[in-house]
Amino acid sequence: MSKEEGSAVAGAFWANSPVIAITSSWEGKVNGQIAVTAVTSSIVHEIPRLLVGIWKGNYTHEFITNSKAFTVHLLRRDQIKLVKNFGFYTGRERKKFENLDYELGVTGSPVLLDAHSYAECRVINAMDGGDMTAFLVSVVEGKLYDAGPWMTLNEFYTDAPPEWIAEYGEKLSRSVSLSMDNIHNINYSSWEP
């Protein structure tokens, strides 16, 4: 296998992953973003855990590292406008929760009242990935609103208007350029909660 083939295999994980809205609060402010890196990390169903990757350039990263809590929301395929709201803009310049129904959950993080499902999480460990942080979280609360399928990244690319794809492509290119400067700068020290 070549590096290119390995990259294609890794890309399958990315393309078929769920599109998730991550929300957090800190110092009286709320923020959210879109992510595609979240997987279960425990085989013990009574102790649910997830591993969630958050890019360090996202404003939400600051909220999570300081509050040590966030909510993961699976989105339905018909919620594509939420992807644009949370994924195309920074919360540093825009209030992403205007006109959205939400409440603060047990962790203090926002819980969207219209989603496929949600899991409120507390950070129990973290690993530096250079340009991102992998957060190991304990799920402390959650709800399944809809038993149907959730949106995948492939479905987003299928359903989004062409101008959205172009706009997101430009944003992603800028993010990748910034990541290249940091991806190998990994801090190997232990994380302290």
C-alpha cells in the first residue's frame, strides 16, 4: 500500500462520518461549531465515552479547554442550514445562537432543542494533535429525538448548494494552510484537568 492509498482509506472515515454540531459555554458566552471527528471510545455501555477531535483554530476550542464541557449533537439531513450557521463562520464575529431554540444543560453547555440527538460531555482527558486536540469525554446526559438516520459529510456535500461547497472549500483551504504550520508541533506532556 502506498501513502496515497492510505490517505484514501483515511478519507473514507472522514467522508462517512456524522456531521455534528459541538456547542459549549464559557464566561457567560455560548458558541458552536461543526465537526466530523467523533467516535465511541468505550465498550462499556454503562460508562459511555466519546473521542472528539477539535481544530485548535476554532473559537469553540477555547470554550472547551476552559470549561471542560461541551455537547455533541447529531444532525438530521434536513438541518443543512445549521451546518452553514455553525461551520462556515466564527463565533468571534457572529452570534451563532440567534433564532435557535436551546437551553443550557447539566454541564452548562447549550443543548439544541431541534436535532437528531445530543450527548452532553465532560472532558476527562485530552491529547494534543498539533493542529487539533482529541478530547476524551464522559457522556453525562443525552437524548435521542429522532430514531432515523443522521447526516453524514457525504450527504452534506450531496445536498448543499454549489455556492456553499465553493465557500466551504475556500474556508477549508485556509484552515489546511494554517494546520500545515502546526500539525507536527505536538505537545507530548500529560493533560491536567
